[in-house]
Amino acid sequence: MYEDDENVVLQIYELWCSISDIEIERIKFKVEIKEYCDKFKDKLLGYIKYSLSNRKEHEDQEAWTTTKGANALLTNLGKCTHGDLIDYITSIMGEFLASDKVQLIDSAMLIFGSVMDTIHEQKIYSIVVEALDNILGYLNHKSSLVRKTTAWVLERICEVHTKNLSKDKFETIIQVIIQNLRSNELNKKIIINMLNALHQMSQHYRSQVIKLHMTSSILMLIL
């Protein structure tokens, strides 16, 4: 699979996404599965790592690329394979974040966001709690690509894990979102991610505090 023909690589990702979709559905309805994805997990993760390590410098963000294929498959693997998947992707993230290459740092953020909604919820949540401050720091990265992906990761955290957040973590996220929305350098995608994050938090905590934060944030954007 380590080929230069992007179309071939994409077709293979699509095949395994289809296989994993079936396994996810069978798990959902508590039907026995063949565990093909678990059997080939190490090889599939090797392919995913290769694709995310060798990204083009300027990818079309709207196109179906090997980067998107790798992350789509990784999302599915998080829903149908054993928990050592999380240990492996944590190792990859650490390796990528140790680099000063923008594409690798962005890939680390993509990996984390992709496995946020997993059957191993407590395991990934423990990583969220431990790494949250570091993750939020990437909202100030010099690369707009990294900032956009980090904002998406924050939205995913709020979507999946708000119900588990401690009061301190909850307040930290709120403050970071508000501070970022006050920035004059945000692009539309980051603004949308930030407002979606607030919306996700409000779904779990329908308090007046959250509603006020959301209202003030929107007002800051239009005034």
C-alpha cells in the first residue's frame, strides 16, 4: 500500500472503511463479528501512519485525499478494535508532536480528533484530561492549518466529553474559547468550530452561564 498512486491508496482505504462500517454496525446490534479489523489492525495503523507522515505540503482541504481516508479509517477503527489502539495512536502523536514540521503536528491533531468518539471512552478521556492544556496551546500555533485542526479537536472534545469534564477543565475551555473569539485573526472555520464547541457544552449544561457566554461571543463577532 505504500504506493505513489493516490487513487489506489484511496480505494484501499475505502475498502477497509466499508469493512469496518459493517463491524461497527454488528457491534452496535450485539452481533458476533469476524474481527477482521482487529486481525489486520497493526498493518492498517502502519498504513495510516505512513499516509499521515507523508502528506503533501499544500493539500486541497475540500478534496477526498489520503489524509482524509486515513483519518476516516482511524475513526472507524476506534469503534471496532481493542483498546491497545489508543496506546498506539498516543505513541504516534508523541512522535509527530516532537517534530517541528507543520504537517506532522497537524497530523497529530487529526489523529486525536479522529479517535475522540470511541468505544474506549474512558481511556481516551483520561488522555484528554492529561493533555488538555497542551492541546489548547496549539490554538496559538504559528500555522493556521494547525490552529484550524486544533479548533476542530476542541469541538470534538466538547461534543463527546463535556459530560465528564471537571469544573476546572470546563471553565478553562470556556475561557479559551472566549479569548479566541475575541481575536481579530480568526478565520471562519475556527469561528464555526469555537461556536459549535460552545453549543455542544450548552447541550450538556443548559445553564444561564453558558447561554450568556454564547450570546456575548456572537455579539462580539457582529459588533
